[in-house]
Amino acid sequence: MEATNSKTPRQYTEEAVWTGHYHYLLQALAVAMDTCLVWRLAGTGKPFTADDLLSFAKQQDEQQPLEKNAFYMVSREGAIGLAPGLEYLVKWIFIPMEKGKERDRLLLQLQQLMEQQRQEEETLKQQEAQRQKEEAQRQKEEAQKQAEEASKQETSPRFCTNCGAPVFADAKFCGMCGAKIRRDEPND
């Protein structure tokens, strides 16, 4: 049997913690977001917010995984680069956006998006709590209904068809005349 040198995502993550070499763009993004939330794509200048880059990173990691020796790097400023195997050959892909009106606008948009997502999560939590409360109430009412029906069956009088004496619901014979009580008799 031939041994494989492929690593699991967990092994790549553990290695990245020690080396600063990230096999997945999502890993590099998570580190870069500690210092930066908006970038420009090198070469084009296209702006990317953390949310934009998160979507891009998911797609990139799924559709175009890195070759064996390649890795992503993150600078102290939050720039994300790709190295083909040697750190000094790194090609910076996402550069932290310079301060200014555009950066401020993008940060505001990102903040509004995060607030909207937080509110949606809160609404979903409230809806789930309400659903659980309604379900608990329904179960409680059902249990009460079943208990009432059971108590009616236990307390409703039964009578012997032979002598008319009252008998217990679970009695097999009449306590007065000894006649056999049939189960299919109505409770009247």
C-alpha cells in the first residue's frame, strides 16, 4: 500500500499557526481581519470588504485549492499575499486600503451589514423561542386533555348489567351479585 503525503485541513491549520503559511485563503483572511477590514485587489485597485473577501475566499478555496508547496501569507498591516513555496517570492494580492472617504464609506457599509445580520439573528432567535414556547404550551394542553380524559374514565361510574350495582372501571366481576362484567358495556 502506498503512503500519501496529503494533509488534513486541521494539520494545515496547526502548521499555519507555527509558520505563518496558510494553505487556505480563509485562514489568511481570519488572521488579516485582526488588523484590516477593507483591502484593494493588487493591480486593479478593486475594493474588497471583509464580507466580500470572505465570499471570495470560500469560493477560491473550494474551486482552486493551492498547489502542494504554495501558501498564503499575511503582513503585520493585514496584506494578504501568495507565495509559490518561498517567502521571498510572495506576490501581494490584497493590500490594506488607504485611509480616506472610500475606506470610511466601505467600513460604514460593513458595519451596517453586520448590524443587519445581528438583527436578523436576534429575530430568528426570538422566533425560535416563541415557537418553542408555543410547542411547550401545546404539549401542556395535550397532557392536560389526556389527564382529564383518563380521570373521567377512572371516575365515571360503571354499573352491573345484572343487578345495577356500581362497579369499578377495572372490575371483572360485580361485587354485589358476582356477575361477569363485560368490557364492551357502555358506562351508563
